[in-house]
Amino acid sequence: MSSNLQTSTEAKTYFTANMRPAPIVFERGQGCHLWDIEGHEYLDMCGGIAVLSVGHSHPTLVSAIQDQVASLMHVSNLFFNDKVIALAKAITSRTVFDRVYFVNSGAEANETLLKLARRYHYEQGDKERVQIIAMEGSFHGRTYGALSMTGQPKYKIGMAPMVGGIEHVPFMNIEAVKKIIGKQTAAVMVEPLQAEGGIHVGSKRYLQQLRELCDENGALLFYDEVQTGYGRTGEFLAMEHSGVEPDGCSLAKGIAGGFPLGAIAVKEKLTEGLPPGSHATTYGGNALGCAAGLAVLRVFDEENILDNVKKQSSYLLAGLNQLREKLGTDIAVDVRGQGLLLGLELADSIDPLALLGKLREQNLLLSLAGGKVLRFSPPLVIEQDLIEQGLSIVEQVLSDPPKKESK
Ligand SMILES: *Cc1c(COP(=O)(O)O)cnc(C)c1O
């Protein structure tokens, strides 16, 4: 039998070094569980970084993909396919948006919003409107446009120059936006809940004020809902919590349950913002990805996923709050988030990466956000007994957490 350690050590010799996978090799998943090549079972509360909206190998998703792959995968965007039409119709009918465009990832969706922001105003005859306002601490992806909008310097080291015309202001600080927004502003880009940045929920008031400022200044308001969309926060889109309607948003991660797919969804007035020929993608909207996307929505309806997210979120949130009280601020500093995107902020003395390793040894998979926040983003089909199981492992490991080397 091959071992995790041996196989992953050998694997490292084949890959570029920019990603650092844990020394573990998975070969099977079902629901909220994963199995490695040694046959160990893990509880997956990382959920492929908030991607596994309907869990691993959901039968509805599996058979939709199997059926589709046998009938039609790809025809390019020179033609329609039946699945892309059905998915576009489904997304527009479930959201405040009228038009969609499909891509292959979150970064590509945000690239599209960036280009759309500028070209929309250009088409209106307003060629000076190129400024994009984005937030410090944000994450929008790794391609140049998306990276340029990302408000975290650590992702940009050695990669300058960035795309020009993008300015960052502190998240949740409306005065900072007021100072720089004007007739030169094409769009404001914001995550309603900063996920990668450390699980920071944007307040209703802040999001309302951003909408007002954009309206007063003729700027577009875009939300990055790549991580928060698709039920993750307990509503279909996180924007529903505040009632604020942006002019468009990006989607990806949970949209096709693990199959690579992304999209932008926009209001009617942006339909001609990118005129014919101004932007395109070869794979975006392929029949296979869209069949997966349709299957995810079918599961959402058949299994009342949004209700489950709300229910399980309250268990998980209550459990994490109890844990924080029990452990004290020497270990757990804060608990925050929405739906099944919750974070437990660790005290500075704890070594977060070593902690993830300890949790893995107890067969629990979690990820970090913002460096020191334990992120809980399990499959949206998770049930109470698994939440309790996960919490008890976290409690056990955090009762004697790995400390940072004292310098
Ligand atoms: C993950 C993420 C992205 C990037 O998506 P990719 O599919 O990795 O390109 C963009 N924005 C947010 C908010 C994300 O969480």
C-alpha cells in the first residue's frame, strides 16, 4: 500500500513550488467525508475552500455530469447549447440580475467585471471614468486584473507593476470612499463579507452607504460573491442580507459543486457594456459545466439547502461561541461570519499552520482565512451530528494548541 508521506514527498518533485499541499493524498469523497490512499476517513469542514456546495459525489451531480459528458461537452461560444441557456435562465430568475456571462473561475469573473466597468462608461461616452475603488483586505483572485483589485500586498510581492487606476481604501470605512469617489470613478468593488481577508462581515449600513455614494457619483457598484454566493451565507446571494442591490456580481466556487465554472450576473443596463467582440472566453458556458451548475440548483431545491445552511449555521455558531468562552481569549479571540462561512480567530501565540496539522491528525480538515482565523466552510449539506463531531475535535486540539516558537 502506498503511504501519504511517501506519495506526497515524491509528488513534490513534479510540481512548481507556489502551492504547498499538506502531505496527504485523497482518492475518494462522499458527502462531508474524504478518504486518503491509506484508507483513513476525514471530516471535511474545509469544503474545498467553500466550493462543495452539495458535498462530495452527490448522486444528482454525479449523474448529471455523467449524462452530459456522454451527450455534449463543448461547442464554443459561436453557438448556444441547451444547458447554458437553462442555467442563465435559472440564475437570472433566482437573483435581482437580468443578464449573465459564464467563465471558468472567480478570477476570470472579476477580470470581466473590471473590463466591463471601464468599457460600460466608455460606451456611454464617458471616457475619463476609469478609476476602480477596491477595499484593503479584499481578495479577488490571482490574475493581474483581479490581483490588482485585491487589497493584500502579500499577494503582489515581486509582481509589480499592477493594473493602473485601482485605488484601495480601508474596508468598512465610508469616509475613505467619500474622499476619493467622483466623476472619474467607474466602479466600486467590494465583498459583502470579506472571506480570505479573515471573515469580516460588511454591515448593512456600510453597504447601503456604498450604494448611495455610487448613485450620487454615477459609479457602478459590484460585489464579489465568488465565496459568499450560492447559499454559503444562508441566502442564495449574500447581498440579500442587506437588501442592497449592486449593479453586478461575480460568482464561482460553489456554483457547480466542484466543477470549474464562474459567472458574472448584471443588471439590464449593463447588457451592452461589453459590446459584441469586446470580450470572450473559449470554455466559458460549456455544456458540461452548466449541466453541473443546473444539478447544483436542483439539489438546492430538492433538499432545501438554504434552510439547512441557516439551521446548521446556528448550531456551529453557538458551538464556536461556547468554545471561545470555555477556552478564553488566550486561545480564541473572536467568532464571526454568516451561514456556513464562519471564523474562529486564534490568539497570536498559536501557530495556525501547526494547528491545522494537529486537526488533520485527528481527521478534521479546516482552512485558514486572514492568516490566523480558522475558517469553517463545510459542504452545505452538513448535518448536526457532524458539526458536533467537528466541534469536539476542535475543542480537544485547542485545549492544548501548538504555540509559535518564542523569539
Ligand atoms: C476564491 C476567490 C476568488 C478567486 O477565485 P478563483 O476561482 O480561485 O480564481 C475571488 N474572489 C473571492 C472572494 C474568492 O473567495
